[in-house]
Amino acid sequence: MTVVDKNKAIVDYLLTCSTVYSSSLYFNFINAKDDTKQVIAEASDTYTNRNYIDGSVLKQYQCKLVNFKSLSTKPVVKQSGYADENITDLETIQQIVDWINEQNDLNNYPDFGDNCIVEKIQTTANNPVLDGIDASTTPALVKYSITIQVDYLDKSKIIWNKVSSGGDTTTTTTTND
């Protein structure tokens, strides 16, 4: 049984999203510029107090995907046919939220290894969160974030399995040393 680094698994997973793949992606570090992204690990293997009789446990993994975009200080464009940069930037980040929701609907999850069954991936909010503006740079940068939560069943501590063959049910004890 292979132990999978969940941080690496989520980075690999996010890189399959074209919106993420098309920009620079950092992990727990950022060289903040327009259209750079950062994954920040928040909680890994967090128990949900849901233990099952076979020894498996429902857990959660959470990370934050931070997106930096240049800030337009111009007022909203009132003329038809012209885009507002800040609205367009937010729409681009919203595409990541929509992609994650779509992947969940398709049961396309990050690979957490043989001992984990991913049950759900979702964002904790329907829209990107505006975390702040850094006016010390030129151009000023807006910092948006998306919190991603993965619910999964950890089977690494399973103490028994039911094996059915023919009409007989046999209980087997499993040790995970």
C-alpha cells in the first residue's frame, strides 16, 4: 500500500484545471505577480469524529488556493462592449470554483492513494473571497482565495473486512503494521 502525500496530490489535481495550469503555481510560497496562484496547506487528515465499526475513519483535507490579479483603479465601464478588468478577473477565478464543482459531479477526485476513498471535493464558498489589496506593488494586486475541502474515508486502520464468496460470509482480521 502506497502512502500518498495529500499536498502533492492536490497540486497535481489542480494542475489538470486549465485555468490553474496556464499560470504560475506555488506551494506555501508566492512570488506575487499578476495571475500567479498559491496553494496553502491548511488541514490534512483532520478527523470528523466519524469512526466506523471496521476501523475506517472519515477525514477532511483543506487547502486554500490564492489567486493574485492586477487591480484596475478605474470605475466600472459604463459603455457597452467594453469589459471591466476587475469583473473579468473575478470571472476567471470563478471558473476554478465551477471546475471543482464539476469535477465533484463527475466523481473526478485527487488520488489520495489505496488507503483512501475520496467521497467529495468542494469549495467552502460559492464565490472567491477578496482577501485584500496590495497597493505597495505596481500595478496593485488583488488577493482572492478559494478554500477547497476534500472529504475522504481513511481505510488505513481497518481492523476487519467482510469477504463474501458464494453464499458464505467470512470475517477476516486485518493488521496494518
